[in-house]
Amino acid sequence: MKCSTCRLAHTVLQSLPVFYRVYSVLKFIAIFICCFVSGCSYWWGKQDANEQQFYHRINEAYDFEVTHCDSFAMARGKGRGAHALQEAKNQAMKYAEKLNGTHIVWLHIDQGEVVKVVAVIYKCQQ
């Protein structure tokens, strides 16, 4: 047994022309796709912001600031495009984080078509 609201809705839908029902479904699908795309772009935008914050766990320093620390590895990075230098530095800093380094000192930055950086990774006592 159907409720009166369900019977009324069924009657209304039956009385609507077919093209209007198809139009409503297409409109719903278009709205869903727009929401999905905007949600994905929001998510990836948040990922980039979080990624940059993550890399800042390694402290950039000058060589005179880490005289009491142990240098234990070298890091390299490459970058291309509009943010090539930041991309190259982020690569090196990610490697330093992976090795549990605390500080990084940039030795060389090559600003060519492909930006390349070289750095020393230090571990300092907290």
C-alpha cells in the first residue's frame, strides 16, 4: 500500500512530459559533475598547501648556524617551469626529511632551463 504522498508524486511524474523528466535527470547529473570537479580541485589545492608545510620541518640554515651539528648526507633536486626553484628545493628537503635531518644548507643553485640545487643535510641535537 502506497502512502498518499507517494501516490501524488507518482501521478505528477506520470503527467509530466518525457522530455522534462530527461531534462531534470540531465540537470541533476550536470550539477553532480560540477560539485565533484570543484571538490577535487579543492582537495588537490589543499594537498599542495599541506605539502609545502610538510617540507618546512627541515630548517634552512647558513653554514655558520650549523657548526655544532653533524653533516651526514647530500641532497639534490631538480625543477622545471614557473616554480622551478621551489620545486627543486622541495625535492631536496623531502629527501632530507626522509633521512631524519633537521637542517639543510644550500651549496649550489644552478638557474638554467632546468633548475638544480645541491645541499648538505645536517642533524642537530634539539
